[in-house]
Amino acid sequence: MTTSIESTYLEGHNPTSHPIFKRNYLSSSFQETSPRFFFTTNRDNRVVVVQDGSIRWCYTFSQNYHSYTIASRNFDIKDSLISNSGSFVCYYSDTDISIMEIPWSHSNSVNASSSHCIQKYRYSFKKYSLTVKQVLFHPLATLESCLVVLLSDDTIVFIDFSKSFDLLSSDYILNKKSKSIGLSSQISDIQSLTFSQDGLTLYALSSSAATDVYAFYPCLPPSAQFSLEQLENLVNKSVVQYEELREDDPTALKINIIKQLKFTSDLYKKGKRALEEDTDSKTWKYDVPLEYRLIRPQGPFTISPFPDSLYYSSPTHIVSVPIDTTNELLVLSFSDGSVVSLFQDLELTMSWDQDNFNENNSLVLLELIKTKEQNIRKLTTYAHQYGTFYILGSVKNFEVLTSHWSSTLAICIKSSDIRDLSNLLIKSVIKPFDNAAYELTSGGWWCSPTISSLLFINKSTVIELNEKPKLLLSDDTTHLLTSELAQKYIPPLEDKIFKIELPMGILISDLNNMNTVFKEESNKQLTIPIPSQERNVTLFNKTNENQLETLTKISKVIGIKISMGQSLGFGIYNKILDQQNIVELQLRQTQRLLEKEKILNTKYNEQADKLRAFTERQEKLMSRLLIMNEKLKKADLDTNLLNISISKKELEFFKEIRKQVLLFNEFVHKQKDQHDTLLFIKKELIRIKGENAIVDENDFKQWDRLRDMLHDDATTIETCTESIKNINFDLDRALKKDSLSI
């Protein structure tokens, strides 16, 4: 049954007081045993809460919430999860899995009569005598309609809940026990599963032999959706792996890479063609054939170096922690409260048919964290954060921030420049929760126009971490660094990096192989038999042909070993020469840089002297201008200067100017009369031409030039007239003052 709850909650208040978290009127004993789960999706404005036998949902900016009753009591729920968009919520117990579609499009009108529109699915494994260990939504599934279920027999079942499902007839089950006699490739004692950031790799953590990490790659749902960018990355990665194949690589690796290249190439061609035909769609739906879904596990991964203290601990959880859009860390927790951060340093190869395939399965230990929490219940990450994960324990909870070093690692990988890693301190910031909350089940970002908080929930309380998301993801999922990080880690676009062109010579790997073969051959004993009757006979005798023949065989074997040693030594010698050349190049470049530094220092000193001189000169000019400005202000304020009479010479000067102005004005009037006369003559000539008089075309051009000249004269006259008016005004004012003074 669905209900809509009205409330008086005001948007902008503490989100922990939102009515969606309010418990029903149940007994305290029920509330103590009834778990609660809290999720946010769709840019953190969709909220879902599972509690008290119901599912509640609302928007963060809404004062109301909607509820759907799923059971009268839900204390048997083991865990709950939500799809990326928030369209489906899944809750499961030890034997049953339930999925419900949340009607966000009908959230404003959900009522009891519309409850039949809500899609619900339920799967039970009790009849198979199996229990559910973990459930995940497949991130690449079309419409998020695929669940990945880890069962108690360590099989991994894929449930497409848009279709009917039966475990016995299901053809999509991974990690099944082989029926053939011999060593089984099945992974046993799987403790935890996690998907990679791109959704193509499913990692499994096993405790059967200390700590083992396995990978299922590619792990695809029955119906997947890809963007064009994802398809391009897949095919480009496959091409690079194919081009890096060498003759001495294992046959299994060659087979897998060739099949991977064929699969990704076909996938890219079909997807690109479909997206070009349907320009309105950004993703392409692909029904994956069963042969490409039935994959074998890879591993176990090597972890180097593996901490000695963890040999006596059991692994409990694994989670993928993104550090940028393409790179990620694998974080493992252990029974003694330890947490390790691992990085996959080799690119995985898709594997379908090979058992016990472990090529390129390598993890590097970056950090070991010791917590005082002996019972880590969950490792989790939340949206909007790179390099941050949370440790939820029975008593203590921690926020682990790795972004100050993992962002540098990600940038170095993208730019293929590892210089910043040499001085990088890999030490995360660990923040224990201030709130004394225990047994937290889940959490998420509560984002509204006025609030951005990270909330966690347990059986009795909701706690809030008062902080904003760090290293936010933008709409196009780019990693936005703060300006401080950008200045520190992102090199300028025109930064000229000295690149060394390595000489074409023997590779280190080839030298290592030669050295290994040479050692093996050197340690082998001679297998050429020498008859006992020839051993005690001196070589200098008449019948020494057999002895010489034996010595010849021995010399050939020893000669082969010597030639191998000489080849190895020659290769090492050439490699040393190559390295010397590289060092020489570096020294030369360093010398050039030092010389340029001296020149720059000299020029800097010269420029500094010039700048100092210019600065001093500017200061002097500024002081003079200030003095002049002060004098002008004083002159404007001084009334005595306004009453000073004009001298006799100045009066004569102004009279002469007036005379010249009047004369010029007379000339202007005469010119204007002449201009009018010429215009009259031109009109008469045009009239005469119209009366069949023949006039040369050049004459008209001359008249046009004359007209232009007169136009210029008119402009000049206007300018002069304006000047004369100003002078005449000044002269009249001066004469008036002079007459007053007389």
C-alpha cells in the first residue's frame, strides 16, 4: 500500500529532522532490531529510506515523502542497495531477494489506487538450500535491470529481472564448480565483490589461501548499454595490447588478446553504426551473446609487497575507489582492522576459455592503514568524491582521504610523466567520526539548493557530517581540481619538458632473459661420458684419437657457453654505452640550461637596473607633476591673478590678431562668392550640354575636382571661423577688462 505523508518540515533546516526519518509507532524492542537504510541518487536530490517494513522516498527540496509498505516487520532484512539512478531499490535477507521500482515520475500522485503500477520482483533461494552473501546492481545493464548475486556456494548468478528466472535452468552462472575430475578452477570462500569504475571488471576477494583477489573480465550483463566513448576506449586499449604482443609471450595470452581485439572491434563497429543512425540517443543497447558472457576467473593477483602482519588476518571486504575518471584504487579490509590501498599496475586481458589464467594480474601495495576497529562491517564510497572512502565498523567509523596523493598519481598516469611521484608522500588523512554512532548501515549526500551534507544512518539515529563534497564531479564527469591543486599538479600548457630519445639497442628484458639462460646453462654439468680406460691415460700417446674426439665435444659445449657469456657481456657492454650516451645527453642539456641560467641572470640584472632607473625617473616626473598641479590649484583660487590688467604690448598683439582675422574673413566671403559663381557656370554648362551642345568628358572631371577642392575649402573655412569666434570672444573680454582698469 502506498501513502503520501504531509509535513511541516522547512527546506533549509537540518536534514536529519526531515520527517522521512521519523520512526513509526513501534515498540522499542522492534526498533532496536529493525535495521534502516538510507540512499541518495540522481545528483543527490532523490532520497530513499528503507525502515519499519516500508520504503519511503522524496526529493530533498520537498517537505513531503511517499511510502510503500513492503512487510509488517523488516528486521530480517540483511542489507539493501539502490541502483545508480534510483529507479530500483533492492533489499534482501539470507534466503530472499526483493526488488521494487520507485515511481519517481508519479511521485506527486502516488496513492493506494496506483500501487498496482509499481513493479515488484522477488526471488527465493531457500528451496535450493542456498543463502545470499552479497547483491550488486550491474552498472552496465540496460535500464539497470540486472542483479549480480553471490551465493553461499561461491557461485555468482546474474538475474535479469525483466525476464523470468530459475536457478536450475539459468545458463548465466559464473564460478561454477567443474564436474570434471582434477583441479577445479572455482574460487572458494569468496568474501566480497566489487565492480570496477567502468563496470567491465568484477573483482572477487577470497580468503581460501590467505588473501586472494580474482577478476572476471569482461563481466557483461545479458543486455548492456555503451556510449561511443566507452567503445572507443575499449577498442583502443585492445589495439595497444595487441601491438605489445611479443613472440615469447604465452600462447594463452595471445589467444585472449586476439579474441579480445575481435570482440571489441565488432562491438565498436556495430555501436558506432547504430549511434550514427540514431542521433538522438547517447547510448547503444547491445544484447550480449552467451559465449561472451561466460567467462573464467583470472588470478589470483600478486600483491607486492604483501605486509607480513596480514598473513595472520583474514580479508573481509573489497571496494573500488575512483581517483579520476579512468583510474581507481582497490581497497581491502581485514579482520584485525587493517585496510590496504592497492593499485593495478598492469592492464587486464579479457579471458573467456582459459582456466587459471593469471597474466598481467598484479597489484601494488600503496598504503597500509591500521585502525582500532576490530570489526569492519563495510567499506563504501559515495558520489562526488575522488580518492575518498569510508570505513564503517561496529563501534568506530572513519573517513579516509587519499586525494592529496592519489590525484597526483592519476595526473602522472594520464600525462605519462612520473617525475612528481619521486617525492610523493603516500599517507592518507584519516578522520574518525565525531559522532559516537555505532553499526552504521548506509549513507549518502543530501544536496539541496541550501544544504550539502553527508548523512549516515543506523537503527536509532541519523548523523550528519557538516562538510561539502570534495573534488566534485561536473556534469560531464570531469574531475574538477581546486585552483591550489591545479597550480601544484597540472603543468602549464607550454611547459617544454626535456625528453630523452632512447638509442635503439637491446632491451633490459632481453638481457634478463639472456642472463637467466646463461646461468642455467652454466650450472648444467657436462653429460659427455668418458670411458674409464681413457681417464688415466696421458693425452700424449699414439692412440689418442678417442681422447681428442671427447675433448672436441667438451670444447664445443664449453665454447657454446663461452659464446653465450660473451654475447651477454657484449649486450651488457652496449647497454652501458647506451646509458652513458643518455647520461651524456642529460649532462649536455644540463650544461645548456646552466649556461642559459647565467645569461638570464645577467639579463635580469641589466633589466633590473633599467627598471630601477625608469622607476626613479617616473618618481621624479610624478613629483614635478604634483608640484605643478598644486601651483595650478593655487592659481585658480588666487583672485589677484584674475584682476591683472593687460599690458600695452599684449593689447597691440591682440589688435593685430583681430586685423588679420577680419582680413581673412573678407577673403572667405570673396571665395564663397566665387564658389557660387562657379556653381552657376557649371549648371549653365550642363544645361547647354542638354541642348545638344558637345562638351568634353574631361571638362566634367575638371569641374568635379574643382567642386571637391571647394568642399575642402569650405571645411577649412568652418574650422577657421570657429577659431576666429573663440579669439574674438577672448579679445572682447580682454578689452573690457582693460577699459575697466583705465
